[in-house]
Amino acid sequence: MKPENLINLSASVFVFTALLACLAPANAWAGSAWFSDIWLVTVLEKGGVVMWPILFCSLLALTITLERGYHLRHDKIIKKDFLADARRMSAKGEFDFAIRACKSHDVAMSRIVQAGLARAQYGILEIERAIESAGSHEATLLQANLRGLGVLANLTPMLGLLGTVLGMIKAFNVISESGAGNPGLVASGISEALITTAAGLIVGIPSLAVYHYFRGKVDKFVYEMEEESLKFIEDIQHSMKRDTDPEADQ
């Protein structure tokens, strides 16, 4: 199984598990003694209903992190071996061989170079436009799912705040109905409020850090691809100039 399919399968399992957890009645788990002894389950039960959306967000954020971590690697974006071969062929004017080299490497940089080489017969301006257009498209693909990770990083603390408000409402309802003479019931509502706040921050803070880390990585890749694209354009331009004016290199 390919890594991409494995990641997609993991995402589906995570989502399906989270949905089952959200739909399952709380009493169905309460009767299982061994399951209720698990620390995570205890926290989820004490945190209230808001803990389930937070759990779902944490699984989704983990899935996006794994998916972006796999795809945002240097070998998946830019291959030094491929670049050396393609530049050497382009400098010699062997555009057909360079295109074949691009097709044999399914990475972002090869697709950009291939788009430019495919327009070589129309002149250097068409090559620049094709490379610019392909580069913009590849830069957009590098940022795939990052917006969702940023949304999760901001959403989970808000869910934690919602759980805090619901817990405090529960605590004050207990006080209004039975007075302050039963601290156990009051503490239950306050505990629910604090648990959801902590859970939202525990998920949101790492998600925000990972989001900015990947954004910085994408910016670095985009800058490097721009540099390599300029080198390719220079090589192609030099090759075309040499073909039209054989005495240029003499």
C-alpha cells in the first residue's frame, strides 16, 4: 500500500472512530468496568459533551500533521539529482531528453520545469510564463490542508471556552437549586469547566505551532523553487542564444 493511501486510510479510521464516539450514548460505556478505568475515558466523561468535538479536532489535526509531514519533504519537492541532470540537458539544448527526465520524477520541481520546457519552441517569454504559472500552482498544492490545521488551532481553544461556560452554568444551576451546602456537586461543574479549557489548549497550542512550522517550510520551498527556476531559464536562454548565434560562446 502506498504511503498516501495509508494516510488517507488512517484519516478515515480516525474520523469514523470519532463519529462513533460522538454518537455512542454515555451510559453504554459506563457499564464497562475495564473501559472506565482508562484515564482518557475518565477525563472525557468528566469533561462533558464538549470533549468529543475536541477529541475529533485532535484526531483531525494529527492526521493533517502526518499527511503534511510526509509530503513536505525535500525529496518530494526538489530532487538534487534530477535538477543536475535536467539542467545539464537544458544547457545543451536537449529539451526532449530534459522533458523525459522530468516525467521520470514526480516531484513539484520536475512539473514546473516540464511546463517550461514544453513551451521552449515558442520562445523564452512563453517559457517564463509557463514556469510562473506552474510554480504558482505547485505553491498552492504545498499549502494544502494547512488552512484546515490553522482553523483547528483556533477552534479547539474556543471549544474549550464553550465547555468552560457550560460547566460554570452547571455549577451555578446546582447552587441555585440546592444552595452552596453541597460542594461536591458544585465542584463537579467547575471540574468540567477546567478540563475542557485544558483540553482545548492542549490541542490548540501544538496545532498552532505545527501550522507555523509548516508555513515556514512551505515558504522556504517556494523560495528555493524560484531560485532553481531562474537558473533553468538562464540555462535555456543561454542554449537558445548559442543555437541562434554560434559565435556567442567563442
